[in-house]
Amino acid sequence: MAALSSSGPRRWASILARPWLLAFLPVNAATGAFTLSLQLLILGAHGTVIQWALASTIYNGALIVSSIAWGYLADRYPLRRRFLLINYLGFAGIYIALVFLTSFTELTILYTAVGILTPAGVSASNLLILEQFSETERPTAYASFQEISILGTIIGGLVGFFWLDAHEILRPILYLLAAFSLASALIVWVGVRDSARLHPTGEPHPAAGGILSRLRHAVAFRATMPFFTPLPQFQRGVVRRAWHRLRVEARQELPLIFTSMFLFSLTANLFNTSYTFYLAAVGISFAGIFLVNVSNSVAQAILFPFSSSLSTRGSVDRLVRASSLLRAIGYLIVVAFTFDAVFGGRLAFEANVAIYAILGAAIALYATASSLVVFRTLHDRDAGSTLGLNSALGGAAAIAGAFLSGILSFYGSYRLTFLVSAVGLLASLPMWAAADAAYIRRRMGSAAPPAAG
């Protein structure tokens, strides 16, 4: 979930009060360039999009499973500093190992190892902010953390661009990424101390954001859906009652929101998994591909500080629909590029820099707006179970999106993949509108409870 932003001076005052927050800058520079470097390694070895889709699918599966494990460990062992060191030192070792890569199988294994290690650092960093900042400081701390992450991603992309522009040899850049990770590990070693006062063992940390700390509450551990009433008993008329119940619940706020967010995540992964391979196919150099990705991160950095104020000043529901529509239009513009040879030639780079920046702006607005929409549904609910289900759906969307992207692009075309992404995202717009109407009914007290059968 996106953190609420605050005024610049207060935010940076929070950073200066906790210099260890800057430990997240080098490692985000490394991770910001890492995924793209892997895709380019596959392209450089004449690999295909379906190979990358397979590696991404396995990576996302490992990420989900390991998120549950690291969340469990983080609740029971207050070893935040040690978890960060395991994550960052592990990254450094993996990056160096990738320099000597000889096969796609090795790449998949090492990328899966990244998925296993990533939750250790993300859950630990979230919990450190929760534990070492007061309640009044947390909004600025989380906003600073997000902005440091975006800034690190921009730095990583620029390093990749300048390196490839100067050397045109990809693999040695992995040594630089390893150095970034080691720099973060050194800052953590020197500057981070485990929290003095922690939550009681076994008590969940409700403010520890993201899939990596919430998946311990995933639906796999709870048999009931948080917004469903008990299943009707198997007796005469059960099919009719179940159908009526399904129709009633399909108009409820939370199922509509979760379905819409699932479609957003699904289509984002569907588009992004194939996009780098499309850029290479239209003749953009590896250095240019890094710069296209930088445009996306820069747009996020510019829009993120304004996303909270835009959400609170206007209708958050309108903002989430507008940002989804903007992103869908971006997908359709890329589809249009595939019909015109001009955008496969000399204008390809400039056009994709512009459109990928628009997609970055849309995601910055959507992240905050959708978070606020979910937060307002958590009253009188089991928040952990609800957020866990949302995280589990996001993980499922990542796996499905990566897999489908490889299939559609390899056996169909990039045009087909991007078109399906646009149509799928456009399909979420009426669901967001219906969720808004359900929220208004609930707020006015006119929403009838679902029939229990």
C-alpha cells in the first residue's frame, strides 16, 4: 500500500533523524537495474519472451511462498538487521554468480533465489519503520521510503544506460549492482539497530505494508473469505439460494474492488513481461531500453508526492478510474505503434519514452488511490485476512500475467498481448464504478446484507 506523502521539509527531517533510511537507496538502484539486466541477458543470448515468462512465473511463485515464511519469521524473531543483511548480501552473491551464467536453467535458478530472499528485506524494512518511528512520524517515513525506492530505481536505470552506452557489454554491470547491494549491507551493518521495544511475540503488525508482511494472513491459513457469508447448507433449493447469494454478493463493494485490482495487476504483468522484448524487436538498443525504463520511474517520482493530495482533494474513486483509464489508453497507443512502421524505426525510442512515462504517471496515481479505497473497507472486518486475500490475489495475478504474456507473445504477437492488456484493464472500469455505487449505498445505510441462505 502506498504511504501518504507529506511536506518536503518534514519528510527529509525524518530521513535525517534516521540516516539508516538511506541504506535503501543503493540496493534499490541495484534491483532497479537487475530485472531489466536479466531480460537483456536473455535477449543477448538470443532467448525468447517465453523463456523470460517462464522465469518470471517461477520467480513470482517463489516470492509468494517465501513471503509467508519470512512474514512468519519476522513476527517471531526481532532480527530486522540480520534479515536485511541476509537479503542484501545474498543479492550481491547472486549478481556476481550471474556474471558467469552459462544457461537459461542457471538464470532461472538464480532468479528464483532472488524471489526467496526479497521478502526478508522488504518485511524487515517495513517493520523497522513501524517500530522506530512514532505514529505521527510514520506517514512521512513511509513516504520517504517510497521516494528513496523510486530514486534508487532511477539511479539504477541511469547507471545501466551510461554503462551500456560507453561499453556495450552487459555482464560486467552485474558487478556494479553487487557493489550497490554491498554498500547497502555496509550501511545496515553500521547504522541499523534492532528495535528496543517490539510487539509481543505472535502479535501481527497491522501497519507493516505490502505482500511481504501480510501474506502470513493469506487465505491459505483461513478457510473463509472475509466478505462472504457462511455457505448455504446442502438441502432442497441450495442451487437457487447459492445463485441468489452470488448475485447479491457480486454487487458488494469489496468483491468488486478486489476483482478490479486483480485485473489491474494481471494486465500490468501481461504488458510488462513482454514490453522489453518488444522494444528490442523494434530496434531500440539495450542502452535505449534502460532509458525508456528510466522515463517510467521519473514520472512516478514526479507524480507520487501529489498523489495523496489529489486523492484527498477530489474523489478517490474518480482518481482510481482515471488512472486505470490513462494506463489502458497507454496500452492502446502501444498497440497502435505496432501498426505503423514509423514507430518501429527512428521514432521508436522517442515514442516509447513518452508513452512509458505516461504509464508510470498512471501507476503512481493508481497506487495511492487504490490503497485508500481498500483502507476504507476495513471497518468492522478482519483487516489481516482482508489484506492477506488482496495480497494473495496480487500474487496470483503476477503469476498468471507473466505466463499468459509469454504464451500470447510467443505464439501470437506483441500486438495481441498489448491489446489483451488494454481490454482487460478497460473491463475493470465498470467494476470500479459499481464499487463506488456500493460504497455510497453502504455509507447511506441502504445496502442490504447478503442473504445467508
